[in-house]
Amino acid sequence: MTSTTFYPCQHAHLTRPSAVKVSVRAAAVTAVTLLTITLLGGCAVGPNYIRPQIDTPSAFKEDTAWKTATPQQIDANQQWWEMYGDSTLNALIIEANRANQNIRQAEAQYRLARATADVARSGFWPTAGVGIGAGRARTISSGVASQGNSYNASINASWEPDIWGGVRRAVESGEAGTQASAADLAAARLSIQATLAQDYLQLRITDQLKDLYARTDAAYTRSLKLTQSQYNAGVALRSDVAQAEAQLKTAQAQAIDLNAQRGQLEHAIAILTGKSPAAFSLPAIPSASLSPLVAHLPIVPPGLPSDLLERRPDIAAAERRAALANANIGVAKAAYFPVLMLNASGAFTAGSLATWFDTPGRVWSLGSALAQTLFDGGLRRAHSDQAIASYDSAVAQYKQTVLGGFQDVEDNLTTLHVLDQEGTVQDQAVAASQLSERLALSQYQAGTTTYLSVATAQTIALTNARTAVQIRGRQLVASVGLIKAIGGGWDVRALSKDAMNKDALNSPAIGPTAQNTQNKPVIQTNKTN
């Protein structure tokens, strides 16, 4: 370790030549030091980050040829949830973006990450401080006591040059962490929006089921009255009346059970929008307004698997954490190299205020220190191994997140494809069972069949109608799942420096509505009568 400190003489007129020599010597030392720093400043220990390679398929397995009539893009001008054409849903998602506590937590985590990056960035700069003091003391010299005042003012500065790139790697780590937190915030928003949309659509499907059971209740009531009339006329058995009544009560019980499902969905929506369930209510809408909602099914072409790496915020967050872990390796490696510290200070001291800033009271010093750890019991090696293991873990997590994203898309594509086929067949089953119900009822009224045939046909018709509505609900939920699986319109360019320099908490760039005109899912509305 070396240290050099220079002090000027208190009597400048006697030591001016010496002071000049000291100044020249200090300037020479400073120049050599700065030259050394300049030569080494381009060095940053540790591996440079290379994005982990992912084997991506050329196309999704379950992707089919999508017919894009009247295409629309999911971007800042057309939020994906607006494709469902429900103003109540739009308002709920806007409220969730504002008041959901999970989103607020993610916002706070993002601010924390930005502050952490700023802490690392401060290492580029020197630190400086000032001090001022005054005192009075009694001293004894050669048996003579005296009292006097003392005044001093000082300024000092120190700087640790980033010779080996430890600070640069720390800043790189902090910036990657900030980007990861920004992507986490976007992922949290997308998750809340998708969950709320799915709960809302399921609630409206439940309302449609309640409407179905209301119509069924009216039909079964008419059938009960018919059997009672037939029984009173002596042309029907008492068992027909009992069977009609049992069938009516069973349908009424099933309708009541739907209230529990609807209540749970309503409570979930309340929590997602940041409200207490007791303070939230979502009334049913008329069946005339309900039918268009469940009849519109957005069709979302998933694009290419390689595009998914740029469009899902959770994948982007995992990739940025791999970059963060890679930078931390450099931070750990920098600890193996010596540390250079530059110091400078100056002060004014005097025994009275009148002479406080006179030349004899001026003192200054320049110094440098080079320190190297020789033994630490394996601490630096352990930190390096720890950083490498953390990087390997982050890469594995990134690759697993990508694979999970591929699975999400394939699962929802499969579900939509199968449900589309199932829905077509189920609609045919509904039409056939309704015809069977009408024929059986006509035959019973004509006295050519028993009420058992009517009850059987009505039960089958209700089951088929309920299944058809449930299939439509599953299709709507899967369509939201597919939109979420492909990123909901988000784009990795939202993590660029320009986008991050904006007001990130309120900027669409961090949320799901980042400006992007490429690789956007194309939306088609499929209308089913």
C-alpha cells in the first residue's frame, strides 16, 4: 500500500521554491495516476452477457390457418379487452389498473429496482464533504497557562476509480434488475386484466345459465299444469303429476345453485378491482344485451413461436434476470483485484476570526492508496462461485419460462380448436333435443305416449342447452387465456432505455399497451348465432 501526502509550509515567503516543487510533484503524480486509470478504464472483468439460446419451433403445433376478416391490432389505440364489446368489462379493467393491490405492489417493486440501480450508479462519482468548527482551550506551556480560540474549516473529497469494471458491472446488474421489474409490472397487470376478464365472462355465462333456467322454469310450470289438468280429467296418472313436479323442483334447485357460483365470481371481481366484496355489486343484464356478448368470440392468431420471446413480459423478465446474474459475476470477479483510492483535502485554521482565511492558515493534502486483499479464507472464491451458480439458475429459469409460454399457447389453441368442433356438434344436439321435446309434448297432449317420454326429452334438452352455454363460456375463457399467453399486445421494446426514461409507472410502455406496430396479434370477431 502506498500513500503520498503533501503539505505547504506555513511561511510562504520563505518556502516558495519548495512549494513550487511540491506542486509540480503533485501534478506529476496526479497525471500518472489519471493515465493509469485511463489505460485500465476500458477493462471490465467478468463475462460479457450473451442472451441464452433457445430452440424455437418454426410454428405452433396446434396453430391452424386463421381467416382474418376485418383485422384489428391490439395496441395502445385498441386494448385487447375491448374486443369483447362490453363497456362494463372495459370500466372494470380500468379500475383494476388503478386500484389493484398486486399491481401497486409490483409498482413499488419497480421503484425499488430503479433506486437500487441508482445506488450502483453513484459509485461512478467521488464523494465530497465539508466541515466547520470553533473551540476555546486552556493550555500550559513551560509552566505558563494560556487560553485561546481556534477556528477551522475543511473540505475533503475521495474517489475510487472503477479500474476493473466492478461498478460498471454493478450498474449493468442494476439496470437489468430495473428492466426485469418493469417486465414484472407488465406481467402483473396482464395477469390481473386476464383474470378479471375471465371472471367477468364466466359471471355473464352464469347469468345466461340463470336466464336458461328461468325459461326452463316457465316451461316446466306449464308442463306441470298440463299434467294436473290431464289428471283432473282422468286421462293421466298421478305419477305423471309427481314426475312433472319433481322435474320442476330439480330445475329450480339447480337454478338456485348458480347463485353461489355467481356470488363467488362477483367477490373475486371486487377484490381484483381493489374493493371489498361488501361494497361491490354487479347486477345482471337483460338477456337481450347478454346474447351479443357471449356470441362474440375474438379469434387471435398466435404468430410465430420466436415472436413469443419478445411479446411475453414474464419471458422478458426471466431473460433480464439472466443478464443481472451475469453482471454479478463481474462484480464478484472485480474483488480479486486491488483497489485504488484517491483523496484530497484542504483546510483553513486560525486563532481568530480576523485571520481565519489568511495564507499561513491554509493547509491541503493529496493522497492515493492502493490496497489488495491477500487472504480472506476463500470468501472471494465463494462469492464468485455463488454468482456463477446464480447465473446458471437464472438461465435455466429463463428457458423453463419460455417452454411454459409455448405450452400456454399450445394449450389454449388446442382448447379453442376442440371447443369449436364440440360447440358445432353440441348446437346440433340442442336443435335435435328441442325438436324431440316438442314432439314428445305433442304426443302426450294427443294421448299417444306417457309423460315419461316428455320428462326424458325435457331433461335431455335442458342438459344439452346448459352444455352449449358452458362450452361458449369455456371458449371465451380460453380466448382470454390465449391473448394472455401471447403477451396481450406487450412488446419487449418497452424495456428500451428511451421507454424506461419516461414516467414508467404511468407509461403504457410498462403496462400492456406498449406502442408497437409489428408482430401484433390480429383480431377477428367470430359471431355465432
